[in-house]
Amino acid sequence: MGESILLVEDNAKLAALLKERLLKRGFEVSVEPRGDKAVYRIIREQPDLVILDIMLPGMDGKQICHTVRSEFKGKILMLTALDDDHSEVSSLNLGADDYLTKPVSEEILQARITALFRRPSLVEPQKNMTFGALTVDLQRKEVFLSGSSIDLSPSEFELFSLLIINHDTTLSRDAITRALRGHDYDGVDRSIDIKISRFRKLFNDNESKPKRFKTIHKKGYMLVSTAWSKHD
């Protein structure tokens, strides 16, 4: 079998056309229309290549690229209708390996894919993130607050890393569940809320008026990057 490709595209007609063309070229191809669910699939399935749109439901392509880069070793090709320098530069800075705008000919797409598979990875996986007193080693799955290690379970670290990589961005329960579990939030499971409450205790956040792990009313949760003063 050929290299595996995950096509993240919410336009069903375009996705079907691209999948047909790629299958004829000998690739294994699967399609994911939701951005937040794509995070789960990219990390779990580890395809050789992700072809990624930017404008997606649940989580946009730039967020996806930034979120998965510390754990995804394959190539990422952005394929989007956004034809502007800022979108291209920011996508490449967030970990994309190449950038193409729609519409694109079959020959150009194939040439870019072939070139990506020929070259070694040019992206250094994200390893550390630091905000004030908080330091996170994404590779070793270690968290430190003011130099002291914070013990998190594997499932807690999954949620924590999703929040910190997407810092200052509100993530809904739906988006979190799709990104971490690959399925929709059932409206009943309280495990996310329980973990957030535990984070507030572990990281000295004010539980009645939290500043570090904010609850955004009717929207979700946000890790605030500016709330980690070294003097707290």
C-alpha cells in the first residue's frame, strides 16, 4: 500500500473529489470533516501526511497544526482558499510543511506531495512552553510550577496540554471531547469539569474567582497565559 493521507476538509464534494484523485495515485486516504475531531485522529492514527484546510468547524487548521505538532511526526500540507501572506506565514510558523491555495490542479498537488515525502522533516517538534512560574515539557510530559513538579495522570496531562497549547483560546466541552476522545460530548460526562477543578487546586488558582483556568459562561474553558506570575 502507498503512504497514508488524512484529508481534513469539511466541503464534502471537494473532499470526495480529492480522495478519488489521491486513491488513483496509490495513496491510502481517509477524510475527516471536523477540525476538533481531526486532532484526535492525527495523533492516534499518525498518517504519513495530513492535508489540512484552515476554515473548519470545531477548530481551525492553524489551531490543529499547532496542537498536534508536538506529537505528530508526519507532514502537514495546508490546502485552503485563504490566499494571503499572513495565513501562509503563520501556518508555516505553526508547523505546516507546505501551503497551497485552492483551487489547485491535480498535477501541482501531486508534485507538492511527492516533494514533501522526499525531504526530511523541517519542523522541530514543540518541546517546552513557559508562562511565568509555569513550565511544561510536552515531550517528557512534565509540568513544573515555580520549580516544583506537578503530578498529573496521563488523562489529566492530555487535557492540560490541549489547554496550554491553545492558551488564551476558549475550548468548548464538545471541542475538548472530540480532540481527546474522537467522539461528541454526550452532555452528561463531568470528567472535564472534575479535571479543571483539580487543576485549580494543584496550580493554586482561586476556585471561586479563577484566573488561570477560566470558565467562559456557556462556552467552555480557557488557560490564561498572563495569569502565571512568578510571585504568586
